[in-house]
Amino acid sequence: MDAFTAGLLQRIRATETDLTRARETGDDFLADVEQAELDDLRRLAAEHGVEVSSISPVSV
């Protein structure tokens, strides 16, 4: 796995964690920001052929 892929997957995992935390604390604004970031990261992954299915999706 190259550095780009590893970094992207790490950012996705961190963003999923942050999104979960925002939802659990009821911070709707932060949850929206984190969801947008996660959407962008997943789009970037798809554009570069990075498989993210092994990362569990965050339910909405």
C-alpha cells in the first residue's frame, strides 16, 4: 500500500470517528461538517481507485 492510500484510509477512519463523536454529543453542525468531509474523502478514494469497503460505513 502506498503512502497516498494509507494516508487517505487513515483520514477516512479518523473522520468516521469524529463524525460518530459529533453525533453522540448532539453537535449537529460538527456532524454536518464531518459528514461533508467524509463524503469528499470517499469521492477522492473512488476517483483514485482506493477500495474503502473494508472501512465500515457510518450510518446516517
